[in-house]
Amino acid sequence: MDQSIALTVGLPVALAIIMLGLGLSLTPDDFKRVLTYPKAVIVALFCQVVLLPALCFGLCYVFALPPELAVGMLLLAASPGGTSANLYSHLAHGDVALNITLTAINSVLAIVTLPLIVNGALLHFFNDGQVLPLQFDKILQVFAIVLVPVIVGMILRHKAPGFAHRMDKPVRAFSLIFLFAVVILVAVTQWKVLLGSLGAIGGAVLVFNLLSLGVGYVVPRLVGINAKQATAIGMEIGIHNSTLSMAIAMSPVLLNSPQMALPSAVYGGLAFITAALFGMLVSKQAQRAG
């Protein structure tokens, strides 16, 4: 891969800006709110951190994915929910406050769980003794690029709420533009690989996306969580932060693998369609129940 300044510096800086924007939208109350509905948060975290990676691991074998794509799938599964989950949850009449709380907790928790899951995937799927690209020094880099900007954003919101409010829309717009730019970059640099494995990637990503939405809604309902909170959990788990996972995969200072970004690139476009359909479905069910 071309070790250009645009990738070596640009990707981490862009990722840091995105995470800064997330921090600008969070407050300490978003973390404290876990005490209001601990059951919903615990169930959501179990689905996000344990159940989905396990299901994703199985899908990699069902679809016989090559190692790079399998690791890319696990990277996607380990990524926290995207901030757009809040919007989709609102449109589907979910508990948006719960979404915000889960986004806050997942963003911090992913600093630990994401490197662990990705390292485990690298160890398992690349069993040739190669040096792992995401060892302890890389974990520190993920920490610096992801968590530190979130903390800075939260401090800015507390110290300068007016500035945080003004920056919200520009940062969100930047995040969307960056998502499209990375998808295009992945498609251009990996066009032949994408065409050659689109059937496997597309099928695996679609099934994983549907499982994410389904597990996020059905499991909470099975344990007695109300439909509004289950909708929020379904959106939070069903819309993974593909921008984050693509940036980590593509960045030369992290995984440095455009092929590992392919599942997230496909997922980035697909998830918004399935989430909209999922939202319509649960909204109709809620109306019939009401």
C-alpha cells in the first residue's frame, strides 16, 4: 500500500476529528444514565461484545472467507454503534436516551474490546506466525486516536457548550463526506478484489447486518425489555461504525490493509437501507400493539 502522507497522516487525523465530534455530543450524564436502566444496557453490551462477534466468527466459516476478509468482518463486528443509530432510533420511535448512553459506553469499551477481538481474529486466521499488526503499541495508538478526542470533545462541550453546538453539524457533515471518500478509496484500490469476492462479501455482510438488527431487537424482547428500548438496542447494534472500522483497516499506522476494509465498505452503504426497513417494521408493530 502507498505510504503517502494522505494516508499516514490524513486517515488518523480524520478519524480523530470524527471522534471529537462524537465527544461534542456526549455529557457525563450519558454515562450516569446507565443506572436508570441497567438491564437494558447489560443486555445490549452482551449482544454487542459477546454474541455478535461469536456469530460473525461463524459466518466467516459459513461463507469460507479468506483471512483478510474474515479479519475485516471481525473488525466490523467489534466496532461500536454508529452515531446515525440515534437518528434511526428516533425515526423508529425508539428510546433515544438509551441510544446515547450505549454510544457513550460502547465508544469507551471498544478501546479494550476492539483490539482484543481483532488480535484474536489475526491470530486465528493468520496462523503462519506472522507479526500481528495490532499489538500493544497499536492499542495505544487506537487509544490516542479514538478515546482522547472523545474526552477532548466532552470537555469542550462542558466548557464551551455554544461552540460544541455550532460544531455539531459541520463535524457530522465531515464524517459523512469522509465515509464516502474512504468507500471510494477502498473501491478504487481494491476493485479487482472487490469484484472477485463481492458474492461472498455481500452475502456475509448482509447476513451479519440482518443478524445484528435481529439480535439487537429480539434478545432484549425475550428477556422482558420493552419494545421502545429494544428498538433502540436494535439500531445501536445493527448500525456499526463502519467509518471507524474502515479507517482502522486502511490506516498505515494501524492495520494497513485495504482488503480488511472491504466488508466495512460494503456494510457502510447496506446498513442504512436495512436499518430504514427495520425501523418501518418495528414502528408498524408498535402501532398495532398500541
